[in-house]
Amino acid sequence: MGNFATSAAAAGGQAVGNCLTRTTIIGTRSMAPIIRRLSHWVTEVAKVFLGLWVAAIVLITLAAVWWRYVMNSPIAWIEQVSNILFIWITFVGAAVLYRQKLHIGVDMFIEMLRGRAKQVMFWVIELANLFFIVILFIYSLKLSIDVLPNTYGALDISPAYFYFSAPVACAMMILYFVEKIVDPSKRRPEGSVGDF
């Protein structure tokens, strides 16, 4: 009787474990399309904004040259707006490159690994990235909120307009990390630098 009870409990435990595993896999599979679509949508919106910001910097720079050298009346806010746009381009562009795995990296040692060791090293590096991203998100969000009442430069705007670029980019990278968990195709480089 004792053996029967032990084996029944073990079978029940195994069934619960299999059910939990199946539920987790089904939950991950059902979340994968949502995460994929959300990541794609965020990336496409980011690319549109990046293009607009680059165009704005070019136009602002041309206007600055025109007003300074032709009109002899320099515009005071040009540098401040260009700096804000450049910082947003840097952080949001870094997030888009993180999704596409196009950041500069030394992968010579990882490429020497095979099979399971290569997968383990990939996730070790990704978890180290995530750790840095979460720390940056927390402290940049705190800094952005702390400087909201301050003003800066000719436009008298808060420097938080600069600083909020970091937590926004970090939130994007956290989303892209989750996408790598649910979609193995996002674990390989996608496209090439310069593709837009």
C-alpha cells in the first residue's frame, strides 16, 4: 500500500509539473505574437521619429547658418534644440540597434563555442546587458523626475527633456529582451548597419 501511495503521489507531482510546463509553453506561445507585434510597432515608430529628428537637425543647422551669416541675427535656441534631438537620436537609435543585434561587439570567443556552451554564453551576455539596462532605467528615470522643476538654456525648458531619452530607450530594450526570450529568430543579427 505504501509503494502504491508513493508512486501515485510521484505520478501526480509529475502530472502537475507537466501541466505547469505545458501551460508555461502555451502561455509563452500565445504571448509571442503580441510581443513580436508590439516590438515591431515600437521599432517602426522609433525609426520614423529618428528620421524626423535627423531631418530636423539638418534643417535647424541650415537655418542657423542662414540667420547667422546672411541675416546677421543668430538664433539663440538652435544649439539647445539640436542637442536635445541628438541625444534622443543616440538613445533611441541604440535601442533599435539592440533589437537588431547590430551594436559593435567582439564575438570571436562566442563563435569559437559550439552547441549548448554557445547558447549559455549568449544568455549570460544578454543577462549582463539586462542588468545594466535596468540599472540605467531606474537611475535615469529618477534623475529625469528630479530635474523636472529646473530650467535650462534659451528656451527655459527642463533638462528632463534630455534625460527622459535614457529611460525611454531602456524601456524599449527591456521589451526587446523579452522578445528574444519568446522569439528565437531575434537572437541573431537582423539586417546590416545602414538599413532603415
